[in-house]
Amino acid sequence: MAVWALGINHTTAPLDLRGRFAFAVDQITPTLHALRSALSRQPEAALISTCNRTEIYCACEQPQLQHTLDWLAHSGGVSPEVLRAHSYTLTDGLAARHAFRVASGLDSMVLGEPQILGQIKDAVRAAEAAGSLGTTLSQMFQRSFAVAKEVRTSTEIGAHSISMAAAAVRLASQLFENLNEVKVLFVGAGEMIDLCATHFAAKNPKSMVIANRTLSRGEELASKFGAEVMCLADLPDRLHEFDAVVSCTASTLPLIGLGSVERALKKRRRRPMFMVDLAVPRDIEIEVKELEDVYLYTVDDLAGVVQTAQANRQAAVAQAEAIVDAGVQSFLHWVDQRSTVPLIQALNAQADAWRNAEMARARKLLLKGEDIDSVLEALSKGITQKMLHGAMAELRAGDSAARERASAAVQHFFLRKER
């Protein structure tokens, strides 16, 4: 069974290219169906899509990396050459090792961050729901979860981690003298916004507002922090009220345009605005970054901030990599064993057939009144003769080279001493 992976992430592709291959939750099932239909033999498939990466994992009798890349390039509206220049392709042990490293937080922008593990688990559940997760990928991901757990409990890889949310607060603190006087707007109500709101709430800002397309979800999140909630449609008219804006939605088009921010700045009399766009694709038009009184940061811009706490964790990386390598070797051994399963099943079936035939013959002899010892003797001889017949035939037939190979095999399987 071949396993392969194709992906782009924050180290290989710019944000706008990653945005072309970002898949919302409700797109996962149809995307997996389309991928499997485009490839031959309907391979097992799973799709991981986050703000920092999009990765496809497949398993089938034969790898189909080029076809997978061609399909993904077409789905994102770019040429295969462009995608190839910004992607990575991995097979078998390297694909498994990559999956284990991703789950363990070793391939994240924030070294050791725990959020990716939950995102992979969500991707696996989505693949299961889509009917695209077979035995091989299921086993690989389950083992990746076990490895990730061991890495987190046995090493210091996640110690002192600076998350994206914490990084956003740190940058805001550098811009504003006192966060107690800052009004913060959160656009969206997903997990990342929840994390950001938690970090900002700890600094006790002047006010916090949640703007979300689904008001009930926004109200649910706002209640955790004593925040206000507002409709997303009101955003253009109220944008000028806020000193800090943090946005992370699943929208395929920007929600905050250049014109809206220019009007907001005019109403604010050029007082600066701090903006963080954690969405892929972008929630805030990139042109906003050129405005004089706006400090706009994207997920890629935060990379420098989150790197500062990583130096003192490098000692734990080697230990974590060793755990990953052990997990990969275990998985590859399992895959190798899987290839012998049909042969083992066939051997067991043949042995059962021989045994059943000899048992039936023995019962008939017993019913005729034959002596039980002679029946048992015949039973044992019948079974051993059937088991040795093929080996004996090989030893007596064929050329000398064939007999030599048969002799070595017979000695290995039948004449080796018990240890």
C-alpha cells in the first residue's frame, strides 16, 4: 500500500496563494469526493486545511502524486508548475513522518502549538464522514495522535509557547501605552477568535465587541467575556469606533475593504488603528497595509513575533523528533505486515480445509467401528502428508537451482531448531 502527501504551508507558499487552496468545513466532503473521482481506483483521502497549511493525504496500491497535484492546481485556478514550485510531495515513510511532525506541532509556525492537533482530528472526522478514510490512513492518523500525546507529555516542546493570539496582544501592547483604554473588535466567532478574545480579555481592555454573521454564535462567545455583540452588516458604519480589530472568518472574499478603513480613519481624525488579519483567504484587503495610520498584521507577519520564544525549546526538539521517528518505524512495520495478510489468510484457509477433510474421514472410520488408535494414526498421517506434499514435490522436481532454493526454504521453515 502506497501513502502520499501533497501540501503547501507557511514556509513554502505566500499567504495569497494559500488562500486559493483554503477549504471551509462545508467544502471538505465535496472536495474529497471530487479528488477521489479524479484519481484512479478511488484512493483513501483526507484533507487538512488551516490558515497556515493545506495538505492532502492519500493511500492506494499505487501512488498518484502527479495526478493529485494536477487536480489541486486546477481546483485553485493555478498552473501545476506554479503549485509545484510552492508545494511539497512526500511518499510512504516520509509522508507518515510529516503527518506525525505536524500533529506534534513540530512543523507549525508556533513550535509546539497544540491547536493543530485538534484541526487534524477535525479533518479525520470529516474524512470519515465523507467515507474517504480507509484502514491505512486511519491507522496513520491514530498513530500520529498517540505520538503527539507522547511528545507533549514527555518533552518541553510546548513550554512557553507564544501563540498567534498572544503575539497579537504583544504587538498591540507595543502600539498602545495602555490596553485598558483600547476598544477591541473581533470579527468572527471561531476557535481562533475565541483564543484572541481570551488573551485580550486578560489585559482588561476598555470594551470588546464580537461581530459575526450568525448573531447567536456571536452572542454565545460574547457572553464568555462580557462583551457586546453586533451584526456583521453594521461593521462599515461602526469600524471607526475601534482601536484594535482582529478578524478571522471563513469568508472567501475580504470583509473589510480599503474604502471602509479610509472612512473610519477620517472619523477617527487619524488616530491609529491596530488590525490583525488571521484569515486565509484574507478578511482585510491588503491595500489597507499601505495606509499611514494603520498597523495591519497577517498570519505571516506574526512569524517573527512567535519565533522569539523558540530558541530555548530547541533542546526538546531532538527528543520530540526521536519519538516521531519511533512512531514512523512502527507504522511502516504495520504497513509491511498488512501486505502479508492475504497470504496468511490463504494459508489458514488451506490448513482448515485439510484439517476438515481429515476430520471427516476419521469420523466415518469411527462410525464403521474402526480402532480409535488406528484412526488417530491415519488422521495425523493424512494431515502431515497434505502439509508436506508441496515441499516434497519441489524437492523432487525442477532443475538443480530450483531444488537448491526449495531445500533452503524447507530447512528454514521445517527443520530450524526451536530457540
